[in-house]
Amino acid sequence: MTIKVTPSGQACGATVTGIDLSRPLSDAAIAEIRSAWLEHHVLSFPDQTLTDDDLERYTLYFGPFGEDPFIAPLPERKHIIAVQRGANETAPLFAENWHTDWSFQEHPPAGTCLYGITIPPMGGDTLYANQHAALDAMPADLRTRIDGLQAIHSAQNAYAPDGTYGDADKAKGRSMDIRPSSKAEATQLHPIIRDHPETGRKGLFSCIGYIAGIEGMAQEEALPLLMELYQWQTRDEFVYRHNWEPNMLVMWDNRSVLHRATGGYEGHDRILHRTTIGAYRQAR
């Protein structure tokens, strides 16, 4: 079996064919996929018929499971959540703002795996923004102003009881099982510019969706800077638009890209199963 990696031709992303992920993979195949993942940041595997067991096994090839703190897992599946939306659902679209998964954790997940089960015939693309490319092309003045700064990350605006997905959101009939909590008010520091833990390549980490401020900077100064940074790091030239198909697995590197959901599939069900790949730990 020969693995073929076809770049998207956009800012990041590649399609991988010639491999069956429903079967256990060899060490060589895993290494080849990891290499492509680190190079292209987003990989899609079309035409994969996977069970939840297969999805969990595949995830563990690349690290331990990450923790999803505010979304309940599937019954009897501790590490898989359903990213779903009903055909007639009227709640605001989930994850429609640019973000990096769970950047508010002390050790954010290295990656995310998402498997398409029920995919609408139109809409529902996922957008990815390459944060290495965004840093490489950044104007010198903006880079100088953010270099060395530590961002204050928090899930408060999203998952606190009064957040976007808080108590009031439950009344809107959302099909996803989101569990808001006061624990979302906790904060965690991460550098705005950081080295990728596996490749060493510098990139921007996360954005204002989970960033509440900048350490040592007044909010009236920090927020305009964060908005300027956000507008830069999500520019069209850094973005890859991914089109979903049923039975497609997509994995992305949270250390290298931002992502956001899009709509446009009203009147259709959409169901995907998601796992997270825990933080990379350098072998000693």
C-alpha cells in the first residue's frame, strides 16, 4: 500500500490516499503521516469507513487523548464527542469564530481528529488559517509589538455560565451536549509567538476567541493590539477552505493553525465525531 499526499494548493492542507485507516497501521505508515501532518498542518483522508474504535485507535498513534472539558462525550465513549447540528436547529452555529482548540489549558491539545458521518450536500466547510505563514509575512512593526508577549487565555466568554454556550444557550435547543461551568473562568498564559514543539518553527498561537488580555498590559492597550493581530492572522492569503465528504477523516495541528466552522446547510442534519490529540511531550 502506497501513501499519496496531494497538497491543496492553498495556504495549508493536503489530501492523503492509498491507506486504510480502519486497519492497524505500521510504524512506518504512522511516521509518514506524521511527517505530512507537520508539513501541511491539515490532512484529509477521504473514503474511510471508520468505527468509533477505529477513530480512537488512530488518534492514539499521534499522542494521548486530549481533554474536552466543556462538551460531554458520547455515551460509553470517554474521548469522543459529537459535533452535530439538527436540520431544524436554530441555535447559533457552533465554533463559527476563529480559534485554536482548548488553548486555555495548561497543555493544549496538539491536534484534533474529526470524522464526517452525516455530511450535508452543501455548506459546512471548515476554514483553517496557517499561523506560521501569518507570522512569516507579518509587518515588522506588528511583530516587534507582540514579540515576547504572553497572552492570557480563558474559556470564560464561551463556556462560563454567562458565556456564549452558557446557561442561556440551553434554551435555544442546541443538539450538542455542552456543559458550561464556572471553571471556564480560569486563566492560563501562553506566548503569542512560540516555537512548534516538534518542528521548532515559529508561529502565532491562538487568537482573541480564547485570549482575554495580555500579561502586564492594560486592557485599553491590549484589546486594540489583539484585534489588529486577529485581523492579520485571519487574512484570506493564510486560509485553506476544506470541503467535507461523508466518511472523511480530517486531522489538524492546533499548534500551527486556527480554524472555524461555516454554515450554509440549513435544513440538513450534520454529524461528525471528534477526538483530540493530547499535548506533545519530547522524549527524554
